[in-house]
Amino acid sequence: MPDLWPEDFARLPDAESLLQLTSHAATAYAAPSETNVVPAPGSQVLMTLIAGLVSPGRAVILGPTYAEHARVAALAGHEVTTLSELAPLGEADLAIVVNPNNPDGRVFGKSELLRVAEQQRARGGLLVVDEAFMDAGPRGESLSLHVEEVKTVVLRSFGKFFGLAGLRLSFALAATALAARLRAKLGPWPISGPALTIGKAALWDWDWIENTRLSLGKAARRLHLLLQDAGLESVGYTELFHLVRSPDAPRIFEKLGRSGILVRRFDEQPEWLRFGLPGKEEEWQRLEAALRA
Amino acid sequence: MPDLWPEDFARLPDAESLLQLTSHAATAYAAPSETNVVPAPGSQVLMTLIAGLVSPGRAVILGPTYAEHARVAALAGHEVTTLSELAPLGEADLAIVVNPNNPDGRVFGKSELLRVAEQQRARGGLLVVDEAFMDAGPRGESLSLHVEEVKTVVLRSFGKFFGLAGLRLSFALAATALAARLRAKLGPWPISGPALTIGKAALWDWDWIENTRLSLGKAARRLHLLLQDAGLESVGYTELFHLVRSPDAPRIFEKLGRSGILVRRFDEQPEWLRFGLPGKEEEWQRLEAALRA
């Protein structure tokens, strides 16, 4: 991580640095140009602003998925439906796909998604693809390169990939005119000085990015084996989490909780548990010990 | 400033810390309760979200003032007018007052503002009072204590007062139901880990707050004398900036620029210059030398 200076906290982030960040992000995320990139203090507020770009209508979400998308779409006045197949999303005013999906790791192919966007274009709809877990995964399926030609907004999460969620840094990638509208809503100083300094350095450091991909891949395999050894059936995964199924899930959830390990459970799928990647070696060992207990 | 830890950057800000922050902010800003407090990554995005709470109508801004208010209100679809007197704002759907005003330091009395809010209530309008420069100034005129009883949203800027603008931390104070709507739009992790850790500590540290008020007051007097010695006529000021008038303003602007000192000029008032507070002693001396040159 680059050093932070008092100025990062004291001064308003300057326009030139912001432009550098967007340019580095355009390259790192393979967006057509920096005019397609909107930096923001996390994806949440972007979701609110994007849902507000579409007049209240029919929002269709590919799910089950990250619940915040449905909450935010409803808040913007849309009538929200969740479907498990992609094709009907072409008829939505606002279509939302998380790719790879959270929590089951399902990956949607670029050509399928482009077909949805194409159908929506005819109706004036908007496709949002939340690629929060794309950086460590199948980057070839990203729509980032196509945001200028099809009506889609891609969300990328800096914090998840770099293990810096507390920094609050995400990006929307969109056609130049749409990106300008989002940028105008966020105003001239959308992100913090620390987020600007760290983001600018990290997104320009190809070794850092590739090493992060490698270490996340290694950690994901370690988690996979650890859960397999514990006899848990894999439902799906990305490099950042693993979803398992077990009739014992409620008991395992409690057992882990007593060891201070929080895993994600799901009200509507009580046999599911989603494990995030442990960080430090001691956290790995704590998880291993707790699963064996 | 409190120490920051890797966890402040790595982890998503937790709900408990966020609650502590809002509780400390409620006390520091004299809001009725923490349910009236909405932390946000800067005032800009709050302005966008607040302007969007009111159906497109007539926005009236007390001005001339900080230009972002007019830009953001127009962006939200309002028809924007700027007036120099307060009374007619009672008939606006969205009324916006910066108090103390930027750039002229004009202060509006609490009772006048409550009268505007009262008039607006009858018509279903909303009053926004941007108190970005209130903390160092006439806090008795703040509407913060009244947000539950009158339909108003008060904006407070953490960064300006504490000299930490790069942190991106501001607050909206509003009636509980309105605050909940804003909070829902910002989502569960509205601010960064560093902003949370520093904000929580600073807003609970009464010595820090009072010392900051004292040192800003001292610095403001020093700036006042320095500008007076330079023969510049005072138009108005707060503890954080000073507005002067001079027929020589364009020449002074250029002269200061050559010394690396940026002051604010105004297209519609070419005789005005707004000076911010210098920071380090060397910046004071640079300003003094440049004004004498």
C-alpha cells in the first residue's frame, strides 16, 4: 500500500489526481476510455443514483442475489421482480445482474448479457451488471469494453479485490453521456483523499493486480479444500467466497459463531452457508479448528 | 488525530461504530437525537439526494452563494431562482440557504429561518440550510435543534471545521423519517473506515472542538489584519475565509497566483476576492510577502 500523507486527509481531492485515477481505472477495467469511468465512495450510492436514472417502472433482478439491489430498486419506485433465468430480463425497464453472482458464483456469458442489453435498447431499458467479484474471476465475461455501444452500466468494486473495503471506492462504467450524468450527481469531490491516493497507485500497478489475482486464487483453492474436508457440499464460488450446502447448516453456523467466525446464512435457503476468505494465517487456523470441532 | 489501523481500510465500517458516530455527532451538532443524523461522504452527494426528495418544482436559493447548490437543484429538475432576500423563500418548493453564507459571511437569524420553514410547511416545501461554516461561527443560529419540529434539513461539514476535507465526511440533520429516507439511499456503509474512526473520536472530544474553534478564531483575526494592512476592503467573513473588494482584484489575483497562492475570484463580481485561511506558518508568510510585493 502506498504511504498516505496528511495532505490526503486535509485537502479536497484535486481534479488532476481524479483524472489520473479514472484513466488508470479505465485501463485496469478495460473500459473504452476514461470518459466512461465514474469513481464513487462505494457501489451502494451508485446503485441509488443509477436506479434513479430510470423512470419508475419494472425492475427485474437475476436472483437470488445480493439483496441490496432489490431494496434500492424498490426505494427508487420500481416494481421489483426476481427471476432465475436471464432471457426475460430483456423486457425490464431496469435489469440487474450480478456477474459472477453472489452468493452462488454463477457466471453469465458476455454474449448472453449483450443479448439482454440489445433487447432492452429497443424498449429504452437499462442493464446494470454488478461485477463486484469480476476482478479475481472470469474477466473475459466483463461488459466493461462494451459500455459505449450498449446501454449498460457496469459496477466494479475496488475494495473487494484489494481487500480494502473500508476505503469505500467503487466505479461505474457507462457510456460517456450516462457517465457524465452520474458524475454530475456525485459532484466534484466524489471520493476521499486516501481512496484517491491508494486507488491511483493500485490500479496502475500491474504486478500488484496480478499478484492479488494469484494470491486470491490460491486462497480460494485453500478454502475449497478446507470446506471439502469438512464434508460440506459446494454449491458455487468465486475467488472471494464459497457457498456450501449442508443439512447441518444451522448447527455449523452456531458452532462457528462461538469461535468468533461469522459466515453468511440465508433465510430462504436454510441449508446454505457462505464462507468469505479468511485473512491472516491465524484466521485460517481458527476456521479449520472450528470446522473440525 | 487518532491513529488509523489497517482494519480501518480493510474492513467495511461496522454498524455499531456508525451508531456511535451518529450519537457523537448528534451531541456535537446539538441535534435532538441520533435518529436525526445521517453521515455521508461529503455534502455534495447529500445535496443531490435531498434535491431528489422534492418533486421537480421551484427551487429558490439565497444568493449569491456557493454555486453547487444551483447546479444540483437544476440537475434534479427544479426551476432555480436566486434571490438576495430571505422572506420570499417561504414560497419555494425547495429553499436553500447557506448560513453563514459563502462567500460573503452573511448570517441569517434562527427566527427568520424558522419563519421561512413555517411558511413552507403550509405548502409542503422543504428548507435546506447548509451550515458548512457554522461550527466555527455563530452556533446559536443553527437550526440543528429544530429539525424534528420544522421541515428542514441542516448540512454540517466535518472536514471544513477540522481541516480534514480530504476525509469526505459530512452530516445531514433532519426529522427522523426524512433522515431514514436519506440513510436508506446511502446504504449500510455510507462513509470510509478512516472517516468513521477519526469522526467518532473528534466529535466526542470537546477539548479538540473548543481548541479548533479558538485556533480558527485566532487565525481568522490574523487574516483580517493582514488583509487590512494590505489595504483591502472587507466585504464579509467567517472564521474560515475572508471576502474583500478591490478595484485591483484582477491584478492581485495574478500576483498571488505567481507566488503559488490560489484565491477565489468571481465572474460576476470582478472586484471580489475570497481568501481562505493559510495553514502552516510558511504559508502565512508567503501570503504576507506576496501581498506586499
